[in-house]
Amino acid sequence: MYYINRLSLLLLLSIAPCTIAEAIPHLKLSMVEGTTADSGKAGGVNYEQVYIHTDRTIYIAGEDIWFSLYLLDGNNNPEGKRSRVAYIEVVSSSNIPVANIRSGINSGIASGSISLPDTISTGLYYIRAYTNFMKNFGPESYYHQDVVVYNPFRDKEKNPDILQYSKLPSGKERSPYNHLRENKAAGISSLFVGESFTPREKVTVEVNLDSNVYENPNLTNLSISVAVAAAGPRQPHMSQYVSRSSREKPENEAETDFKYPREAYGPFLEGTIVSRENLTPGSELLLYLSTPSSIPQINYSFSDSLGNFRFYLKPEEGIRDIFIQPADLGHNWLIKVNTPFSGEYIKTRPGEFPLDPGLIENAVKMGINYQLNKIYKEFAPAVTGNDLNNSRVRFYGKPDIELILADYIALPSMEEVFHELTPGVSLRRQRTGLNLVFADDITGQKFENPDIIMVDGVLINDPGAIASLDPGSVEKIDIIKGKYQTGSIVFNGIVSIILREGEVNGPDLAPAGMRTQYIPVDETLCPGHISYGEGRPYDTPVPDFRNTLFFGSRINPSKDGSVRFDFFTSDYCADYIITIKGITDTGIPVSWSKIITVELEHTGDSR
């Protein structure tokens, strides 16, 4: 009925685990030892917290974990005084990270996905999330949530008969599994949805907030997931983390009292610089960070007595090439960039619990669903990212001279270009070598070599490298003839040369610099939404076995406090759980969960 390739399905079923013992090996649950709502360092003071809503708590190795992160600020700090960056990791029971991302926070919300490697073993992992500022209070203060990961291609040789998990600090034991059920909580007055649906049927859900929990519903943020209702680890309640952040800041406490400051405008890039010859720290050095680009950008930092430096970056998404160079290019320096992720982890206390048959059965079926969708991935709906419109401008603004070489006749050398086309600036051969000579328009006073010389946004500060360029490869030249101040730094002249697109004959980077790839914040992705025709629900032969039917973040209710959304069921007949979480403009957490059924024939109403 669903046009599934029978051979593919038989192959998948043949490699699926045949017994419970083969399906799930030893699982270890890593929960905090001795952690309470008041845990943390600095006398228990911690007035910033994060909370994560994930689409599920059971995943297949290779799947994406969709999440919505909420920044809970107990002081209600305005934008500019709250963290703009969150760190999210998936960690094994032995405290080894297997996946991580750095996500940008906008108006207190971050959203996206973490891709699980398809090589990791079946086991119980945990997600942890924190801000740079939260590092001051130790890993016990981070957000933690346990997740099961099942790999259908690995660990079949293991034959355990128990599930390991952690005992609570009090010594009491509890099952790490949450047998899902409808869960009503304060903050939502009603949820309207049918009980039973057929495959590929459109489902409409209407949610109404309790009018007592908000003042402005448009400032309320909700996240909604619809996924297979598998018995798995419990998701923590948001109220627990709201209470952690509701603490008053001590009167005499300042941001400078902490080792890890708040990333209030964007992520930090930190590292060290030492002499390559004798490894002595490069103390009190001026360093520049630049990015190869036709729109030149430059950041600066001063190293401390130990050679440590910190750059303040914009929360731009995606991977990019960066160059880190000292202003003193004459010395051979060694530069190292530090990882931004925390290296401290919680302690665990292992316990034992019999294997849960419901968990295993769900994991095996979800594994088959994942493999089927992976086979037909080229026909599946694409995952699209959010365009945050990261506008960029030249760091020096409008230059004194902006020379487009295509507007002039071709000249044989860069010396000729500067001599003929850039009044007051010349490239001269002198006894000391090639120099860029600037002449002040008013006084006529001359100085040699500006503080900043760049090619395609990369600092070179070598007039000889400029002279070696072929004028035919140059698109434009920007020149600042006088002093230009950025932050606390004053540049005495700037020359920026942009090469034509596709040209690769630019000068090499000086050996004192470091080139690497860096991600300020990871790209924000959202799951593609499938839509089937109303009259022909089976209008495609591609099988649809999604484990998550819908995930939405940053959902704002209308003026009357209501939210309405639609999604389509898949070909997989099972129970699904609709989970709604969020926080109102008054700081009150809201949640509701509801189970619906997808089956071949209706057994109840489906409005």
C-alpha cells in the first residue's frame, strides 16, 4: 500500500537485531552526583541558566537531535547584558563528547540541530548545555538531559541482561524510563487535536494559553515537537531551571570577578602565543584577526603576560577561514587556539536496572525507520537553514580613495597604478626596498608604509608583496590616507587590495601568522516540513518513515494567546506524542503533552 521497495525492506529486516539481548548493550546513565538546584561554585550564586527542549529522548546513530534552547536569566538583563552564545554537547557515559555545537542566542532563544555520528555505539548518553558565563559555577550548574542512542549496525555481539544507570545522591533508585502519557501542566488551558489518524493525514492542533500566565502573548516563546512516543529517559522540568536562575546578584559582585565573562555580543576566540624558538610567552603583544573576504574585517587583541589573548567575534554562522597574526611580523611566533567547550564534567554513580522491553522494541523499529529514510534521502524534503542576514561592511567604512581598476586603462605594474591613479600615495623603490609613501593632502608631510596593508582581507604589511601583484588580477584598491581609529587602536594609514574573483595569485601569509578554519556559531537549521496533497495523500511513491513528524521553535502565540499548527503523519503506524514547552513573557514555564495514534483505520475522532 505504501509503495515500499520489498527487497530493501527485507534486507533491513534481515540485519535488524533479532533478540532483546542483541539490541541494547550495557547502557550507562550519567547523572550528576550530589547536584541540587543550589549546586555550583561561588557560594551557590548562579543567576543564568539554560533549558533545552529536544524532539525526543531516543535516537538512532546518525540522526539529528532537534532542539530549542531557552536562556533563563534570573536578573532579567536586557539584550547586551545577556549571553548571546550557548554550548551544547552530546556526551557518553564515560564523559567523552561525541558531538557539539555552538549556537547563537537571539532574544533568549537558540534553536537548531546536533548531528549524531553514525559510528557511535549503542548506549545511554547525555546532552549538556551551558553558556561561557556558567563555566564559573562548574559543570554541576549546566543543563543535563539523558538520551538513548541505538546503533543497529554495531554491538550485536554483546549480550547484557541489565541496564546500568545512576543512583540519586540520596541512595534512592528510580527507573530512567518515562512511560509516556498525557501530561497537563500550568500555563496551557486547552489543547484541541483528534485522537486517531491514518498515514499521511493532515493533523491540525490548536493550543490556548492560560490568560493568567502572560501579559503580552507575542513575547511568549514556545517550542513544539511531534515524535514517536517511545518510553525513554525523562526530560527535566523547566521549572527546576527557572528556580535556579531566580537568584539575586550580590551587591558587590561585578562581571570582572569571574574567570569566564559573559559573551554578551558574540563568541570569544581565545588562545596563546609563544616564541617558536624557545616557547617563551609573547606578552603584551598586539594581535590581529582577519578573514579572507572582499569586505575586509579586522579584530584586535592584546596578549597578557602569559601570552593569552581573546578576540571578540560577531555571532556569524558557519565555518570560515581566519588568520591570526601579531603586529610584529618580524618574529617567528607559534599561535594556538583554545577549544571554547568546557573540559569539566559531572561525576556519576552507576547502578543497575533490568532492561526495559518497551525501550528496546521502540529503538529497533526506529532504527529500521531511519535506515529506510536514509536509503531514499535524495528524494526526501530538504533541510533548510534560517538566513540571519549577517550584514558586513568594511571595517574602515568609506575610504578616502576607492579605485576600481576596470574603470581605467590597463597598466603594466602596481608601481604604475599607484603612481598614476592614487594621488598622494605612491609605491617607490628606495634603498631600504619597496615602500608605500603617503603625503598629507593639506600639509604635504610624508610618511612611509601604513600600519595596515591587506590583500583580500588578510594582513600582509609588506609593500614588496603589493608590487609583485599583476594589476590584471586586482579588482579594486581602498586607501585611508590619514589616521583611523577602531576601538582603542589608531591606524596610521590603511591600504586594502581586493583581487578579482577566482584569482589565487595573492601573496603568501607571513610565517608569524596562523591560518585555520573556525566556526563563530553553527548554522541554524530547521527540519523540512512534508506536505501531501489533500485529495491524493499518497501522491509520492517514496516511503515516509520519519521518527519526528514536526519540530518548531520560536513560536509566538497570537494576541488571544492561541497557537495553531499543522503537520502530516508518516507511513509508520504507532503512537506519537505532541509536546509543547515554553516560557511566557512573565517568566512562567508552560508545558503540555498529548498522545495521538496513527493506524491504518480510524478508531476515534480526528478533527
